[in-house]
Amino acid sequence: MKVVIIGGGIIGLSSAYYLHQSGHEVTVIDKTDMSSNCSYGNAGYVCPSHFVPLATPGIVKQGLKWMLNSRSPFYVQPRLSWSLIDWGLKFMKAATPEHVERAAIPLRDIAFISKKLYEEWAKLPQFQFAYQQKGLLEIFQTQTGGDHAKHQMEKAHELGLTDTVLLDKDQLAALEPQTRINALGAVHFQCDAHLYPNKLMQQLLADLKQKGVRLQANEEVTGFENNSGKITHVKTISNTYEADAVVIASGSWSREVASKMNVKIPLVGGRGYSVTLEDSPYKINYPSVLIEGRVALTPMDGNKIRFGGTMEITSTNTPPKMSRVEGVLNAVANFYPDFKVPMPAIDKVWYGYRPCSADGLPYIGRTKKWNNVVMATGHAMVGLSLGAGTGKIVSEIINEEKISMNIAPFDPDRF
Ligand SMILES: Cc1cc2nc3c(=O)[nH]c(=O)nc-3n(C[C@H](O)[C@H](O)[C@H](O)COP(=O)(O)OP(=O)(O)OC[C@H]3O[C@@H](n4cnc5c(N)ncnc54)[C@H](O)[C@@H]3O)c2cc1C
């Protein structure tokens, strides 16, 4: 089968990997050179611990409080945009305790599928992306943060993540003897892993190219041709590609791409920033999330440390805001008092747009409208973690094989 994948982020490339393995003739089209999308500068967590979707009652309340703070970790830029209003209304409706409860099992299941696949990749000679299974620390400074952490641990145990433990201040200090941490304690999700996303992406691209997957860079998909309920051709400004099946893996632009084939998916971009010290003078052993600061720190690939955070719901054309980066670095300094990371120049700051669905669950599956189109997008904060698993599921859908898990909660037509 000729399969055309729109988008060369982790979701598109993982799908290409498994579709090629199943014997299909695969073309990946991307409007960029595929070297700097959201799948590069992220925190690199492969994290079954992230079983709570973005849409929670807490984030709505907190988001409203943070609206006017330019350094806050969550921000919705008010805009007169129908797609944003539509997304916002659906997001608020979805953000219920019942939804959080329902979302946990599918998020856990796809994360474990994905993690197992990354473990397989990490053993292959073409992949050396600094995969490490050390777990993830969620560090808290306040009693409220500690209560939240304890609740997360209990929930993790209920979901079978039994190797999740609560650490007090001294136990946390013992795990990180090389630096001071200003905190009351942490939860250690031992099931989590991390990797260096930049290497993963570069090696995936090289592997696919070497195997003969067509990688069409710098071509924007502008439209489609159809016949008898199927998309038959994918059009770019310079080419038209014949397709037996199409995968929409266009990250934060998936709503626009889908709308060109009259498919509606509520989705917005959630911008986040990261700063990477290539040769860090500071040492940490474990990736960590700073609960009150909403910031992620990851030691990566030898001597690197990456600091990342903020969720800024904004248009993909708005210039980056350095005050958000300042907010990230302030939170780091607050938790790690020895870390004196100076504000970098703007060209040293990476930012990317997380594709945020309206309920925090990804859209994975066929659309009712076109029988040969598979959506694979909307992974928000966990696209890297769920990347390999999503790719495998996309190939199972197209091959009409038994699917590794129940994907009904990810139905792209659910709104
Ligand atoms: C600061 C930060 C930290 C993060 N940390 C983590 C983490 O630790 N773990 C985790 O799991 N996730 C993390 N994420 C989220 C993760 O990075 C994303 O969920 C993931 O990268 C999304 O992958 P994607 O393939 O869907 O999108 P992308 O990587 O954005 O790729 C989409 C591609 O589609 C292309 N495209 C769009 N429109 C068109 C078109 N019309 N024609 C052709 N091509 C098109 C784009 O050019 C782009 O290359 C983080 C994100 C941020 C911002």
C-alpha cells in the first residue's frame, strides 16, 4: 500500500517506522526540514507515571488565577478565534474528576506499550539515544504539594505502578548527593525512563532514509483529492502524491490539515520552552518535575541538563516570550539553590508547540468521514512518551490487525 504521512515529528516518524516494517511504501511529508519540531527540545520523559490528562478541574482553576502573570507556567492568550473558543469550551467541559479517572487506564496502557518498544529500539545498533531507566522524581516544597504527591502515589499503586514510592527530605537528598534541593520530599515513579530526544529523532530519520522511506522535507500539504469516500491524493504546492492510506501526524497544525479534508478535531498548540546546558557544571542523577514550579529537569546524554516548562496556549505565530523562560529558570533556582543558570540569549532558547486535544487524550484512529485516513495527534505533554506506541498502533490500524489495546477512548470523532 502507498501510505502518505503528514508530519515528521515523533508520531509521524514512529508510524513510518512500523508501516515500513509491515511492507508498505511510505512517504513522510513535512513543511519544515524536520530538524526542530516539538519532538526535539522536550524533556525526554518516557513516562507511564503521566496518567493524568491535561484537562483536569485543577488546571482550569489554576489557569484562571495565572492569566495575568507573565512568568506563570500555564497561560491562555485571549484571542478572538473560534477554534480557541471551541477548544476552550470543550476543554472546560472535559475537565471533570470522572474524566481524569476514565483517562488514566488508556494513558497508562499506551505508555507501557510505547516504553516497551523504546526498550526494543534502544537495543538496535542504529539507535543510541541515551535511554535510561531510572524513574522520575516529582519534587514538592509545600504541604499542599506533598498531599498532591501522596495522592498521585496512591493512584499509581491502584493502577499497578507499585514501584512508586514517597521519599522524605533525607531520602531525596540521598538520591541526589551532588546538589542541594530545597524541598520537603518527592515521589519516585520508578517505572519511568528518559532519553535524549534530539538523538532519537536524528537516528530515526537516518534509519528511515536508509531503509528507503521517502522523506519529503520543506513541502507543506495544502489539500487533498478524494473519490468514493477515500482520500486518493495528497497535494503540496509542488507535488501531488498518490495515497492508499493517509496518516495525519501534523502535531499542532493537525486541526488545519484535517479541516482541508472537512474533518474537525478540536486542537490547539501549547507552547513550551527549554534551555539545555550542553556541558553542565551542575549534576543531578534523576529527571525531576518540580511540582509547585511546574518545571521539568532532565540530565541527558552524558553531561547535559535540560530545563523545560510552561504551557502557553497561543497562536503559532506569536513571538516567544522570554519572561516565560525566566519563570522556568526562577523555579529551578528556587528548588536547586546551587543552580545559577543565567538567562540565555533568545537564540539559545528552544520552544515547541504541544498538540493539545480538548480532553488531554490523543486522537488515534480512523475518521468516519474518510475510511483510509488515520489520525495520530493531540498527545499534548506526552507525545514523546507515547510516540513509539502510537506508531505501532497506527500500523496495526492500517494493516487491519488486532490492536495492542482498546483505542476507543482515543476516537478522533469523539467531539
Ligand atoms: C517544553 C516541552 C517539554 C516536553 N516534554 C515532554 C516529555 O518529557 N515527554 C513527552 O512525552 N512529551 C513531552 N513534550 C511533548 C512532546 O514534545 C510533543 O507531544 C510531541 O513532540 C508531539 O509530536 P508530534 O509528532 O505530534 O508533533 P511535532 O513534533 O510538532 O511534529 C509535527 C510535524 O508536522 C509538520 N506539519 C504541520 N503541518 C504540516 C503541513 N500542512 N504539511 C506538512 N507538514 C506539516 C510540522 O512541520 C512538524 O514537523 C514536551 C513538550 C514541550 C514543549
